[in-house]
Amino acid sequence: MKQRKLIWQIFPANLLILILTVASVTWFGRLSLQTFYLEELEKGLVARAYLIEPVVSDMLKADDIGQFREYIKNSGRKANTRITVILPGGRVIADSNENPDAMELHHNRVEINEAFQGQVGTSVRFSRTLRQEMLYVAIPIRSEVEKDSVFTATGDVLAVLRMSVTVDAIQFALKKLSSRIILGVICFALL
């Protein structure tokens, strides 16, 4: 009976352990990076929304729909962000990328429902309009805001201001990183 060399007795088990370890670390690292990126992106969108919220609120009260839509369109292009303003009932009154008159009702969107309840709403989902995975953040626009304290505000929700950006960039970067790790493991195993 021919004996196998020691390397062929040890190598397959070590290679399997190496592959499982690298796969686990890659999966966990990818998940952590994606979560971190989405949280930071969400914070940035909330900040952008609150920056333009006073202007949007004033323009809603002024009732000049043409000027309002033009402001939303220009702001969205400058910020490289899709901006949508939704009235109670889900009617889109302004959108930076699409004709709001041709858009469907948005009353069933998670982030919009949360914003109409007075909270900051968030959602990550595929946009049928843009055909991309998007991060959505929506904030309430209140009528006659009264400050109860430094942290809270009361008033009826007049409309919702929604900001959105694509998350395809992070998906592409994570796929590229995973490919490099796999290539590295293959090269290491061959060595």
C-alpha cells in the first residue's frame, strides 16, 4: 500500500479551514461595512432634508406650485439627491426627477407613513421608477411648528419631504472587495 505524502494529509483540511474562515470574515466584514455605509448615508440625507425643510414649508404656504416644483427640481440636481414632497393621502406635489402629476399615490410607502406619524422614516428598496436600489429618508413638514422643548416640536403634519439616493455604489464596491478577497485566497492556496 502506497503512503500519501504528509502534505496531502494536512493540506486539504487546512485549506478547508482557511476557506471557511475567510468566507466568514468576508461575510461579516461586508455586512458591517454595508450597515455602516447605509447609516452614514441616512444621517446625511436627514441633514439635507432638514436644511431645505424651512424653505419647502414656506413655499408650500405660498401656494405657487410652479416656483415650488422648480425649486425642488433644482435642489435635487444640485444635491445629487432625489427630492419628493408628498401631501396627506399620498399625492406627490413635487419631485426632482419625475413629473409629479404622472406619479402614483405614495400613501403605502413605509418611510412616508412613518413621517406622517411625526417620525423620521427610512426604507431601502428597489425603485420601479429609477430601476435601482434606493435609500429613502422622509421627514414631516409641520404646520405652525411650536417648540415644546429643545428636542420636540408639535403641530400637524402638513406634508412629507422625502430624500433618496442610490445604494448601487456600495453594492458595487462590496462586490469588488469580495472578488479581491476570493482571488487572494485562491492565490494563497495555490502557493
